[in-house]
Amino acid sequence: MGAFLSLLVRCWTVDHPPEPPKSREAIKIGILGTGWIASRALITPAKSHPDVIIAAVASRDKTRAEAYARKFNVPIAYGSYQHMLDDPAIDAIYNPLPNSEHYEWSLRALKAGKHVLLEKPSVSNTLEAESLFAYHSSLPTPRPVLLEAIHPRFHPAWSEFLSLISSPHVEKVDVKFNAPSGFFAKGDIRWRFDLAGGAMMDIGSYTVSCLRDVFGAEPVRVESAVARAAKWGDVEEGLKAGFRFPNGGVGFIDADINKTSVWGLPGVSIPRVVVQQREMKVEVEGAPEGEIQTRKRTVTIWGFPGAMYHHSIGVVDVNVRKRASDGQVLKRWTEKETKKAYVWNGRGTESGKEGEPYWSTYRYMLEQFINRIKGRDGSGVWVDGEYSIHQMKAIDAAYVKAGVAIRPTSSFKI
């Protein structure tokens, strides 16, 4: 009963966090656009951060911006994106615009000297990624902070999961992340090619990031890719692909933003990553002379995108003790363990390892964004420009293999 009550309290507090007083040096953030994601990804997490103030929202429609500002208690509403960028009181920008506008408005924000928290995927394709991050790198130091918001990577659960894996020994990885049919309405921006929509450009980007993190390397090629055309719109609603990595291992992704089940009902599944490692020799203290021990490990994380609500990390080790001389199996046994990590192991003792059980993946990410702006120690988790460029390369490669057009390149020039 205690564990269940703890679960309920944590889930409630994720969306209703405490609101400490704001510091005098708080970073003032403006939101580009009035999309629903900003409330979950920034407005709610910012409530518990004393160094963050949501200061403004901008829309091309002033009336819409004003309505949004009233709904979320945002002080200033702009009827122009550029007007907000021109405001010297705004320190940073959150860019959750349609993917097709990430490139232009992130460049404009950087040029205006604003820090940028940029929704994933960073841009529409590799060319844009290389251009955006090259421009960022060319700025004089101290340059504005630019971060692609791949939020699950920032939660302690993901770091705990990766700590249980030996990347060189990974043999196979399966990543599944599906959204049930009907979750994204027919008129949603995700169904439009001209806005750089599609399954791979949405939750598919998380699946690609998962593979790259687990292998600790970039894929050398895409071995298979099959896209399923959307029932409406001109993009794919699902894509499955297999990537080969430098160690010979293979990673499979299943990304779907319109998943159905039997009789066409919405398909519901828990996002998961399953990692299978090759058999590897392990050192055992006090092992008998002439014997060796090996281990074949499988590690699974359930619920990684929403780890703050509930997640589970399962470890299954198949152990074998053998005679070294001829490989004769002397003993075989299986060990199982379940882990969770809602806060950092070093919380309270290590700088940069701040956190609370109710902190969402977005709140942990916001912490590191502000740490970087203020030059403070962080948790060690970050998404740099090189990571974001390789992310788009992998997405584009999957599209090419599937015979699907890469999303269009912006004509904007800085």
C-alpha cells in the first residue's frame, strides 16, 4: 500500500509541483508558438525551478498569444516571433514550432543572442543540422547555449539503465515506441510533409537516440527500413528499421504515431528498450583454478519516455561456469534483478546531481540547460551539436533506405 501511495503522490506532483520563490537572477524564457507541448515540456517544469521565469509567449496571431498567456499566466504576449527576439529582457527561447521552422527561428534567436532550448528533432534534415550547429560554433564566446530537447536522456533512470550495459558487447537492441491511433488528430502538424512531419521525425527520433546511446557509437549503415504511409497526410505514420553498428551488433526500431490493434482499435503498448549482450567472460574473486565464468545479460527498460511517472529496469543474467581446458559446462544459473532510479545516486553529495522523485524528464533537462547557461556543474548529461548532427544523419539514412523523401530544406539564410 505504501508503494502505491508513493506512486500516486509522485504522479500528482509531477504535474502539480511546488513553486518556490524565483531568484533575482532567474533566466527569463520566451516561448515561440502556442503549441500544447510547451505546457508539459517547459511551463510546468519551470514552476519548481527558482532560476526560471516563463516571461513571454509569441504567435503570429496576437489574439492567440494573448489567450495562451492568460491560460498559463504568462506576463507578455507578442504578435510576432521577431518582436520577442528583439526584447532585451528575454534571455532564452524555447522553440517548439513545427519542425520545418526549427532551423530559421533557432538561427534568428542565436543571432539575437538568446539561449535556445530546441525541441527535437533539431531541424528537418542533415544539411540544416550541419548549418545550424556550424553557425552556433562560429559565434564568439561566451556564445548562447543551444540544446536539442531529447528529454528522456536527462532522467536518472536512463543513466542507470546505460550503466548496466557493456556497449562493446551489445549484440541486439529492440526499441519500441508507439502512439495509439487517434492520439494525434487528423489535422495535426505531424501529418504534413511540408512541416517536416512523420513518425521518424516525432517519436522515431527518440528510438534512434536510444540505439546510439546503448551502442555508444554511430550506426555504420541501415540494413532494413520499411515505412507505412499515413492514412491521411503525406508522410509515414510508422517506420521500422534495422541499424548495424561498429561492433557488429544490430539495433531495431519500431516507431508508430497511429498504432492500431485488433478490429482497428487503438494499439496501446509501453515504450521499451531491450538490450541483449553477447556472452562475455567475467572475473570472479576466489574462482577455482582451471575454471572460467561467463555471463550473457539482457537489460530492459520499460516506460523510458515518461520515467518520472513509472519505469522499471530489468536485468537478467545467464551465468555459466566452465572448465577452462575444454569448455565443459559445470554449472548454469540465472539471476534476475529489478531497478528504478527517480533521483541521482549522488543526490545531496555531488554537485550537479540535484533532483526530486517528482522531477520529470523535462525538469531534469531544464536543470542542465540552466546549469549550462549559468556555468554551474551539471549531471554530465548533455546533447551537443555533434550528437544532434549524427541524430539527423541516422534519421535521414533510415528514410533513404525506406525509399521515403527526406524532409525539405529551409530556404532561410542568416
